[in-house]
Amino acid sequence: MCQQKNTNTDPMTRIARTKYHASDMMREVINYNGNILFVLSRFGIPLGFGDKSVGEVCATQGVDTATFLAVANYVCHRTTDNSEISLSALINYLRRAHTWFLDFNLPAIRRKIIEAIDCSGKDEVALLILKFYDNFVTEVREHMGHENSTVFTYADSLMKGYLNREYTIETFAAMHSNRDSRLDDKLSDLKNVIIRYYPQETNGYSLHSVLFDIINCENDLALHCAVEDKIFIPTVKKMEEEVRKGGANYCELTTDGTDNPSEQLSQREKEIVACVAKGMTSKEIADRLCLSVHTVTTHRRNITNKLQIHTPAGLTIYAIANHLVSLDEIKLQ
């Protein structure tokens, strides 16, 4: 008679049921959930650690074990203990994540887009897709650049015992949720542009592969932002309270002044951009808005100067990205 395996002693079964602990073998944690590979790279932990435990690997690489476990458990949807997090280690993790997206993942997707579609300039839909993607990447770069230069700088000053009279982490938290929503919308629109408007070519594998990578990137970005919302922001709030109770000194904070580009335009200019995106000529825009053609031309010149966007295709991308038009309103030749 076969003896039933005692699953209580099976490390993979134990790992599947509980949160990760410092005593778990790192290789078993990775085998069970591949997302841990991203966590490893963003903490600067290389592979080749043999049968060492999570705690041993972190100690060898100079990574705070509690912080690693907090992030690893969170991204794998497990119970997270944020009580012993090192803010310095967490900031290093987030900075490395930004480098992953900006220097590796997003450029790699762009290269695959170029391979999958005709970007020679003859295919207007392909040009729209590429410019839409570039617009999205630009906003991601601005978003992460603001975090690197301003938010993390503020957190660094907190660790040195300084507060700022004009800025708290609540300022970032309010802005963060709005920007996350905008980026989610843009990626969703990009997927819809590809799915709904780009015709199926003979080599369908390349385009499907691009979509697969975009979806994975979307999920990875969402998880990254969730780590900032659920772990980073609460950790900074806790440190703000500790510094405040300890009798804080105050210092100035340098911000990058990043604003939403759509706020550069007047309401009339936004209406004109929307009309351009819909494929209307200056004469048609003038008739629609009860303006002279000369006035429309002047507005378009001002729009170009403000946005540094010189083509109708570029303005179409801008209009979609800033929700001035919907995808259904775009006129594609």
C-alpha cells in the first residue's frame, strides 16, 4: 500500500501556503513564483546563491532582509509586515525599478513595436501607434524623474532628521494616484489602438508578442505603483511622525515643477487640438467654432510653440493621451 506524502514537510507546499520567511531557501521561493526574480534584480541581488536561505542571501548582498521580505510578500499577494522596513533599502529598490523600466523594459518594447509594424512613415496607423507609445514613455519618464529627484530626495532628508514646511508625503500621495490613473488609461488606449486599428499582417506573431509585452509591462507598472502606495508612502509617513516627535529641523526642498502638459493650453486651444485630431482642416475648424481661418491659424501656431508638436499626427497622439478626444473620434486615412 502506497504511503501518502507528508505535505507538512514539503518545502514547496509550505511556501505555497504561507508568507515567505528569512529561513526559506531562496531558490525554492523563486521556483514557486517567478515574480521574485524582478524583486531580486531591483534589490541588486545576483543569481548563483546555491542553497542559501533568503536571510543568508540578503546578508551576503548587504540587503535589509525585512525590507526584501515585505516587498516579496506584497508582490506575491501574501501577508506583509511593514513594521521593520528600512526606508533607505526601499528607496534603493524603487530607484532600481525605475532604471529597469526606463533603460531596459520600455526601450525593448519600442524596438519590438518597430519590428512588428511599418514605421517607415507610409502607414499612418503604425506612425500613430509609435508616437502614442513614445508619448506614454515620456510621461512615465517625467513621473519617475519627479520621484527620483524630488520625492526620494525628501525621504533622504527625513532620514537625516529634516522636515519641510511646504511639502509632506501626502502631497506626493495625492498626485501619485492621479498620475497612476492617467498612465493606466494611456496603456489601455495603446492596446486598443493596436487591437482595433492595426490590420493583421502575415507575420502576426510579432504583433501578438508586442501586445503580450505591453500587458506584462502594464501589470508590472501597476504592481510597482502599488508598492509605492502601500509600502513606501506609509513608511515615509511613519518616519515623518518620528522626526516630528523628535523635534525636527526644517530645510528647503527642490522640486522639479512637473505639470500636466494639457494645462498649458487654453480651452479654445484644446478645442482646436481636438478638431485637428478628428481630421478637420483649418477651414472646417473655423466653421465649427465660429472663428476666422486666420484666428484658427494663429491658435495652431501658438499650440505648436507651447507643445513643440509640429504635425497633425503628433497632435492626435497628444489629444488621445490628454483625453481631448476618444479613439472612436479619430479620422484615419
